[in-house]
Amino acid sequence: MTAFYDQNPNCFVVLVGTAETLAAFERELPERIRERVIARLPRPRGWESGDGMRRDGVVEGARKAIAEREKEDEHRAIDGVVGEALRGGLGVLGPSDVVEALNQRRVHKLVIEECFDGTGWRCDNCLAIGSNAESAESCPYCGGELRAVGDLGEAIVARALLDGAEVEVVAHANKLHSYRSVGAFLRQTSQNGLRGANPAYPMAPGVTR
């Protein structure tokens, strides 16, 4: 199990068995694996009726545990990036500030809704991207020619991955959707003071502060 985990360090761990057996087994695990245990499932009697049922029961129990954990992680990421931006800390919200942070290579973690919808531009010369194709005739960074991007969300994710940033794709959530469905944690602020949130939709959380 340790060898498998070390080859797949981002995986979750779900333990299945009696309380006594799980406690003894978990004590033998290295700390890095114990920290990834997200559920400890009992073994229902129904699993004793055959190998197939036991296997199906384990898979279904693990699937539910992982789905719940992923939902918790999504909410935590959304709350974190919105809170950080509203405090004026190392976070930005909205396509304009997110793409500017990406162009400055300062994004530590991107948080984007799976339903993100937007268009923009890309400069093939310096790889800069922008969120408003109508507002620029040439690249503001290098003066190169711009190419329209039909799926800005895909371009944002690709650029984040290219720069080694983490990417968290989340389900629709009103809190992030109010800020045009995208936000980012930053590595550091910039000299031009880029931090915090873009002007949000009128009913966005915290907009009246």
C-alpha cells in the first residue's frame, strides 16, 4: 500500500473492516498515508455472501466517501479564495484580474467553475491571454498580434498548468459564480497592487463591505 501511495501521492485512502482491525492496520501506516485517510467504513454482513458483493460494496462505499470529500474540498477552496480576495490578501476574483495574475506568473492555485463561460484573446508571441477581445487590438505586453479564444476557461486552465499552478475545478456555487466563476490564490502581490476582487455582480457576497 505504501508503494502504491508513493506512486499516486494525490490519492485518497478509504479503509474498510472492523474497528479493531482498522485501528491496528492504521497504526502501521506511515504518517503521510494516515493523513490521506478520509473514511473508515464498517463491513456490513451483506458483504459476506460472496466476493462480488464484497467488492461492489467496497467500491460503492469508497465512491460515496470520495464524493463527499471532494465536495468539502470544493467548498473550502471557494470560501478560501473569496475570503482572501475580499480581505485584500493574496487572492483575486473575476476573469480580468485572474488573467492578469496568470500573465504575471503569480497564480498559486486556480479555482474555476466547470460551467465557466467566456471568450478572450491569446498572444502567440508571448503566450499572454486576455478576457476581453474587443478591448485590445495588439498584445499589451509585447505588441504582438492577438488571436481570438472561443473558450477562455480552457485557456486559463492551460496557462495555469503551464506555470505549475494547482487547478481546482468546482461545481457551480453562487459565491464564486457572483464573481464571474473564477478566482485564484496568488504567490505574492505585484508592484502595481493587483490583489483583491474585481467589481462583482450587484448581489455578490461581501460586495457592500
